[in-house]
Amino acid sequence: MTGKTHIIGGITASLAFAQTSNYETVLLVGAGVVGALIPDICHGGSKIGRKLPLLSKIISTLFGHRSFTHSLLFLFLIGILLNSFVTNESIVAGILVGMASHYILDMATKNGIKLLYPIKVTVRFPITTKTGGAVEDVVFAALSLLTVYFGYGVFTSYF
């Protein structure tokens, strides 16, 4: 999936999660966007890879694309780091939810992800699509609609 789809996926997942949690919605959603971009640090052409090119190059060289940074191990390690250094639980939860949304979206692509890294098994859904293709546009549109739906449910309490 492309960066824009991961961003809307992070927003959608965070808003959906906000429906069932007591976290600060704005922080949760903002952190969800950041979390949705973090796994692609292993790809130099990604939004985060272009912002942090040296780190991206090192991670890509060590692990390749869609392996360690797209795994449950990475999600767990980031969770430990965040809980150690970030005091706001809404931010921690948002980043982790955003990362999980990234994993789910990438499992819908032909290349899949190494979710169980270091076990070199590729995990993908039975029906997949090509990154940047017409089906991704449909996914983006559906996520946009879900964002409005979940956002309405969360933000009506502010008005």
C-alpha cells in the first residue's frame, strides 16, 4: 500500500479504537498516523524513509523490506520502548494501533509481510492486490468513508 492509504488506515483504525477506549481522541489519532508510517522505515522511498534516510538505509541493509519492521516482534519492541519513555498512554496506544493497521493493509498486497519474523514465512490474505493499483484506490475510498463514520461517532461528543 502507498503512504496515503497507510495514513488513512491509521486514522480509521485509531478512530475505531477510540470508540471503545477512554484515550484522548486527538492524540490517539495523531499518533495513529505516525504509527501507520513507522513500519516503512525499511523503505528509502517511503514517507518516513525520505525523512530519515540514514536510518532507513541502515534498517533496509540489515533486514530488507517488509520483514523485521513489519513483524509482531517489532511491534512488541516498539511497545516496550514507548511504555518506557512516553508517559501519555493515548500516544502509545495510537502508535501501536497505527502500526497494526499498517500490517493489516500490507497483508492485503501480493508481497505480504514477514509477520512472524525471524521466521521467514510470508503472511498475506488469500485475496491480494497490487500496491498503487485500482483496488488500492477502492480501499482508500472505503477507509475514507469509515473515517467519516467513526469520526462522527467520536467527535459528536465535542459539539
